[in-house]
Amino acid sequence: MSKYIELNNDNFEETTKEGIALVDFWAPWCGPCRMLAPVIDELAQEFDGKAKICKVNSDEEQDLAVKFGVRSIPTIIFMKDGEVVDTMIGASSKQAFVDKLNSLI
């Protein structure tokens, strides 16, 4: 069972520099973030080997949140080979994430 990758300042660049990555900026106190958590877990399983599904606790990793201009959470950024290619703000449907990931693969 694959699990999402927890990102921080130390492993962010190394993890996202190659391939496709979905990065979920979240916080423990955020209701929509908690609603999104099971979807992120499912995506991590379904896209295992095809895309990296990652989470950043924006309370603990404020430098990363600032770097990527995260002003509200959840913010999901889609990266390809280290470059941000799209951003979704707020909780979206699982299908919206699946469609976006599939378009990048």
C-alpha cells in the first residue's frame, strides 16, 4: 500500500525535480484539508509509480508555503520536472485531480 510523501525544506527539491508531482499544502486545523486527506491517500495508491503524491504541512514548512505563494489552504500544486504547471485552491473532487494528473503523465 503506497502512501503519500511528506515533504519539507530538506527533501522538496530532490523529490519533485523529476517526473510528475502533486503537492498538497495543508494544515492540521484546516477542515477542507482533513476532508481531502482520504482522497490524497487514494491518489497515492492509484498513481504509485506514475506520479508522486506529496503533502506539505504549511504550519511546519512556512518557507515552502511562502516560496510557492500559498495564501489559502488546501492549495494543490502540480509539478512536472521541478516546474509548477498548475495550481488548484480549495477542496476539489477526486476526479478533478485524477484528470489533471492523467493530463500531465
